[in-house]
Amino acid sequence: MKKLVFSLLVVGTLLQTSQVMAQYESYVHVGEFGISVGGAHYFGDLNTRARLNRPKPAVGVFFRKQFGNYIALRVAGHFAQLGYSDIYNTSNVYQQRRNLSFNTNIFELAVQGDFNFFKFIPADPYHRFTPYVTVGAGVFNYDPFAYLGGKKYFLRPLGTEGQGSAAYPDRKAYSNMSFCIPFGVGVKYALNERMNIGFEVVHRFTGTDYLDDVSKTYVGADKFPDLPDGTPSVARLLQDRSYETGEIIGIEGRQRGFSKQKDQYIFAEITFSFNLSSYRCPSAN
């Protein structure tokens, strides 16, 4: 009798396990849509040592189309703020004397490929977690600005490095659009069959050196004529702000930035997403 009961229990367990496994195998993870929230940071001519001391907010929305359990294609849009100032460069006397600063809003649209390290099946408790790498391409809009006397001034129209000046015909006004190459890593975990949570850090290599409005050399204060009333123009006051920290250093031809290296930025975000799924019909045998 005991052997019969034991046998029935074993058979029942095997049947239940097979039904559960069949359910997992029939589940198809189609994709996800979600949001991301976190911080953004800038690296460039004002932050040459990649300090992470002035993060600003970043938010995003995304849709991820799944191709099997390991590969996905993501379309994502982001809004972020970036900014930095020479006053934070406490170990570099020249940069502190240079005294430049900027802020900008970023609007980004990117397409990325996501590659999971492990099989990811939200309905399966044994495959709910995976690290992944992501790489792609995108475009973004930016428009650096600075404050002078408490007022906000956009820097691009001012031509702070001689853009548009007859004395520097090779320096054209830079575009407020550029491309970026996102590359990073992340992890995600399925809280249940419907919802995931994750964290990712994605670096952006960009195609511009003017994210901060700093790239080449000073062109000299004489390239920025005074106003009709004899007062200095806003462009003249913002192209070289060393007068606020001591003797003027912005003489023509002196290095203002480093044009051989493009500016960059990074997002570190928590992600929340909702799964899109379907079920395969079991094959008849």
C-alpha cells in the first residue's frame, strides 16, 4: 500500500512539473515598454578628468522588441540636463582662472541592440535575471547657455570662438544637433510575469566638441566690438571670463579648449518596464 501511494505521489509530481515546464516553454516574451529615471553627467573641456561630482537629472521612455531570449532591439527617447563649471577644477589653476561654465538641455533619440548574458523569460522563476550589454546609435539636440549678471544667455549665437567672424572664416557656427554612440551595461530582473526592474549605465560618445561651447583657441576681445553706448557686449564678456578671477588670460591664439577630443556624457538610470507576451500553441503529436 505504501509503495502504491509513493508511486502515485511521484507520478503526480512528474505530471505537475511537466505541465509547469510546458507552460514556461509556451510563453513567448515579445518585448517591453517602460520608463527610466536617473542621473546624467558631462565630460569634456571643462571636466577633463572625468569627475562625477555634478550629476543632473535624466528621464527616458523606451520600447524593447525581443528576438528570442537573448537579443533585443530598443528605441529610446531621453531628456536630460548637463552642465559644469571651471570653479569645480580645484586641482587645475589654469582652468579655475579660465572660469568658463555652461548648462544645456539634451533631447536624445537612439536605437540600441541589447544582448543578454543569460536566457531571460519573465514567466520562468529560473530565468528572471540577466546582465546585458547595449550598443547603438542616436541623435541629440543641445543648446549651451550660461548666466551673466543673473541673466541666461545662449552661447551658440554669440560665436565665442570667432564663429561667423570675418577674421576667422574657417570657424563656422556649430550645429545644435549631433550624433551619439551609446555603449553600456545593465542588469534586469522580472518581478513577475508582467513587470521588470533594472539598472543600467550607458556612456555616450558624441560627434561634437561644442556641447560645452568650448573647443579651440581664444580669438581676442577685439573681435567682439563694444555696444553703441561703449559698454562691453555680452559676447565679449562670456568668451573670456578670466576677468572675474584676476588678470585676463584670453589673448588671441591661447588655448581655450582641446579640439582633438569630442565631448561625452553618461546616463545612470533605474528602469521600470512592462512585458508584452504571447503563448505558443502546443504542437500536436
